[in-house]
Amino acid sequence: PSKGQSLFLLGIQGDENLQSMLVGTVMRKIKSRTWKKQRYFKLQDDFMTIWYKSKKAGNAHSTFSVSDVEVVREGHQSEVLLSIADEFPANRCFTVVFRGRRGNLDLVAESAEEAESWIKGIRKLIENLENMGEREKLDQWIRDWFKKADKNNDGRMNFKEVRDLLRMMNVDMNEHHAHRLFTMADKSQTGALEGDEFVLFYKMLTQREDILKIFQEYSSDGQKLSQSDLEDFLRVEQLEGGDIQHRVQELIDRYEPSDTAKLLKAMTFDGFLMYLGSAEGSIFSPRCRDIFQDMSQPLCHYFISSSHNTYLMEDQLRGQSSVEGYIRALNRGCRCVEVDCWDGANGEPIVYHGHTFTSKILFKDVVNAVEKYAFKVSEYPVILSMENHCSIDQQRVMAQHLKHILGDKLLKGMLDGRPPVRLPSPEELKGKILLKAKKIGGLEDSFNGTGEDPLTGEVSEEDEVAEIDEDNLHRESIRSKQHLSKELSDCVVYCRSVAFRSFKHARLHYRFYEVASFTESKHHHPSSIHLSIIHLSVHLSRPCWTCWLVYELGDLFSSVFLPVALNFQTAGEGMDLNDGLFSQNGRCGYVLKPSFMRDSDRRFDPDLPQRRHDYQPVVLTIQVISGQQLPKVNIKEDSIVDPLVRVEIHGVAMDQAKQETRYIENNGFNPLWNDTLRFTIHTPELALVRFVVEDYDKTSKNDFVGQFTVPLSCMQQGYRHIHLLSRDGTKISPSSLFVHVRITDLE
């Protein structure tokens, strides 16, 4: 094992919880109140894999990797475990939550001590894995493949087995060259490779010629980068400024593995490789990973990460409603979740997609989940966007649950007790949960001294919102009235829900604390585009908390820079763009809009960006150099990826663009393109750049391999790695692209 791997093993082998896991434990796997089966669970010797099987002889076993586990929740923290809470105590229950959209694993141990041992043990393994360096992670990835292919578990592989394994790993290679490297790696001269020998063989096979070429170009002696060599590289290629000498020393201290080179204040090729493969060498600027924006502006000045039909896990007509949908959305930084409330049995309101066959969950369970997970990943406010279809009695129950469960986290009144003139900021609302729903009267009524409030009030239904096109306003149907309980109405402060009628109506009647819903199923007239921007600069609008383009509705509508509340449970381009936009600013769920979208006097028209007084278009030049260890997408054993890279620009209409590299035949392992793509971007502040890798197919649609989306404003220039994500938005380490980026002013 490498030095890092040895330290990793030393750090965990003495742990008594892990020792217990190595011996193995019988636990119940729970799928429902009626499905409870005993399984034997055991940690494998690699400290990375958990193996389990039925106690019945002959049944197949299953495994999962610790690297696939996002978190372990103790107690009754899933719907499944809540359903059997009367049968098994919380101290024996825990939930293993996987990355992406894979279902949870709910377990009940035989004793509280055994449950604690597994909870602490898995958490320790996750922590150690997160603390591993990039090199150790790569070594572990290679070992995982080796174990997968070692069918007879003897820890050795002959050349034929290695060749078959390489095909599984997406490698199609010259057999003569591979055999020569195999012989060199076979240090024990047994005609077979052991685990560490296979790691050595793999590394010889993956020699990065593309990076070696750059290294030699800047190295004075071809052996190392001296301090001045590295300074030149950072200044000329990476466009770094400031104290370059200090920066060079920092990088050498952080990434150079050789103590001799460190003494010489130099960097070897291994150190250079580690730097370029690190977070600092990535295309996403480290400065954008932390909260770096002004968080003291009114809420309407931010794009807010929002979820639509949050309670659904899949299909919108027959899918499962689940509290898990809220937990996952909040853990991804979502700050506005949707709650559709209906009358339920026994006086308890329920949440589901009304008038469909989706399953139902209790409103109070949703509120409990929100209370527990609202501020796990971001301390900025969470908005509960409520669609209220309940009777007065059940509305009162809802208000009671909100106040009792959320306590001080629920915003119950204005921040300073004085009539406000604008929306508060995310900073002022830290740690608060806001209810967005219908309200009796306005904020002003709290201060006008009109006497006792009524017990109930009438408000307009807003299930059908008006067209944004003012010409069609007269066709709007007469709205029905809904009775609203005072208790629930009082829970609404800064987010009073109203129907959107027209921009003209908005200008004349809207108050800053009112939130309107636009319909996204109707085409908006181009003449209304600039009005929408002005409107959004002074109002919050639903579903435009999130604010990304609606691409699905055709070219006309794609020019309207109006946002969408997304189905977080649905993977695809929309979610990729949303994740890309909100990957910045500490993933806190709030991104400050550009200044021209915050100022109602600026009249920004996204169809004519050149009319902006501060119009500054740029040219984005991307050289797509190479790819590394792309995942296999076709399950056929003899199939190898034919990869191509598509770069997409998403933004205002003039900026929408796509360009592709050529495809490389039979090489998902280390494809080399060296293709250059150029884009002119007229509104760089709003541009997202999406890199998509596909497996080319001349007879049918290309298969998706991986993607990464980054705001143009967060891109680092120079030689950069792009660490690819799966369709689910999870890392597919060590898959990456290597590119060179330049952003210049348009001449």
C-alpha cells in the first residue's frame, strides 16, 4: 500500500467498532411494516466493502461500497422505520442513505450496542475516505476493480484475466504493449499480478503523456519544475496574479510528494500531476466554493434553489410520496420546498399530488423532516411553499403543527416589529423558516389598528394562474373563493401568495411581500420579456425562485429568462443546470442576481443584451485535450465507449449554443481529442457552461456518459480538470476531462 493507504489502514484497524463489523452481525433488513428479513452483514478486509446475504443457504449475496454511502441516520429517521417504531426501539434502528437516487437501506440490530457499533463504524469509514488524498482514492478505485474481477478470491491475476478486467474498465489497448507492461509490473516473477502489482501496472498504462508534454515545456531541465519554472506556468497559463512566489511555495508544500524536491523548492512530475488533479487544478474556482456574495440584500435579489412537488420520489401521477423527498432536497441546498395539503383521515392533514394516484404522507411528518434538515447544509432561510386545499378545521391543525414542531424557527412576525418597506435579506433571516401561502389581508393591517381580526377570511383561489400576456387578461375565468383560518393566515409574513394577473396589474397593485405564480405551460409574448425582468427585480415570484431558463417549451420561450421550480427527483439537463448554478456561493441555495437584474431602472432586455450600458461580451475558447477513465455505459462485455465531448452554453437567447468534438473510437480509457471550440457570449453574468460526454452511436441516440456544469463566472482559466458527474449528479471518480480555458474580451 502507498504511504497514505497505510496511514488509512492504521487509523481504522484498531477501532473496536470496525473489528466488530469485520466479525459480522445478523440484522433485520426492513422494507415495510410487513417485510422484515434477517440478513448477515459483514465488513470486508479491504475496509471499503460491506457484504450481506440471507441466512438461508444458497441465496445470493449483495455488497455495497462505503464510497456510495452519503450518511448514516440513527433512530426512526425514515418512513419505513417510523412505521415499525412501536415494534423496535429507536436505539436499535438506523438508515444507510446512498448517494444519488438509490433507495435507502433500513436496518434493525439485535441490540442497541450492535446498532451503535455499526453506526459509528460506518461513519468512521466515511470520514477516513473523505480524508484520503486523490492518489489514495485512485489506488482504492483500482483495487476495487481488481477485487471485482478476482473471481476465485486468490488475490492474483494472470495476463488473460488482466486483459478481461481492462475491457471491463473501458480499456481497449494494444496487446503487445500491455504484455510488456504486465511483465515489468510482475515484480514477484510469478506470471500473475497481485493487488499492488496491478496498481503499478495500471499506473504505467495510464501515464499522462498530455500533462508530461506541458511539464517538459515549462521545465528548465526536463526533470523538475524549479520555483521560477512554476511561477512562469502559473502566470502564463493559469493567469494567476498576486504573490506568485508565495503561491508556488504553497503548491509545493501541498502537492509535492518528494521531500528532496521540497528542499530544493521544486516540483516533480508526480507533484505537478497531483496539483492539476486537485480541487485547485479543477475548472471550478475554489473561491466560489465558499460563500463569497453579499447576503444582505432583499430576498428578491437572489436566485433561490427551489423544488416542485418535493414530496414525490418519481412519477407525478402514480409515484410514491415520501418525506425522503424533502430530506434529499434540503440536503442538496434547496431553500424552497412545495407542500400540497389536503384533508386527511382522523383530522390530520395529508400531503400528496391532488387528484392523482400518488401515495399520501402526513403533513406533520413533512414539518418534522423540515425542522430537522432545514439548516443541515445551509443556514439561510427555508421557504415552505404551501398549496392549501384543506378545510378550516384542518388548516387550524396545520397551524398548530407548524408552531409546535418548528418553534422559534418559524417566522411568526416582522423582524423589527415596524412596518417594513422591503423584503428582509437572507442574512437577516438566517435559521428561519418562512411560510408562503394565502393570507387574510396584508402586512399593513397589523399596524392600522382596525380592531379584532376575524376568525376566518376569504381569499381567491390561485390554482389557475393568468397568462402573462396582458392581451388575454379579459379571458380569465371568475375565481372561486376559499375560506382561510386566521391561525394559518397568521403564520404567513413576508410571502403572501397571490395570483399573477398581468405586469400592468402588478405595477399598480403588488406589494413587495406578495408572491405570484407564473404559468410555465404557456408561451410568453416577447414584448413581455423586459417587463418580467423589471418585475423580478422588485418581487419574489413563484416558481421563479430558482430562475433558470425553461428550455422545453420551444425557441420562443427559451429566450425568456424566467425561472423554474424543479423536480429535484428527476435527473436530466434541467437538474444539471440547477445544480451548476447553485454549486457556487457555498451551495447555500442563494445566488445573487447580476446588478442589471436587481435594478428596476436598468430595463435589461435579455433579447437585446447589447443595449445594456455596461455591455461587455466575451469570447470563450475551450481546447478539449483528453479524457481519463470514462465509465462504461454499455453492459456488453466487449463494448468500449466511443466518446465525444459536447460543450453547451445556456443563458440568454443570443448565447444559447452547442459545439462538439469528434468522437474517438474504442477508447473510454484515455481518449485524446485536442479539439478547440469557441463561443461568443453576450451576457457572461448569466451564462452556464455544461460539458457533456456521450458514447457516439451512428445508428441510434448517443448514450450519456457524464457531465459537469459550471457558471462562466466561476470558471478558472488555463489547464484544468473537469471531474465528471453521473446522471444523478454524483461523482464518478476518477473520470475526468482535461481542458485548456481562455476567456477574452470580444474585439
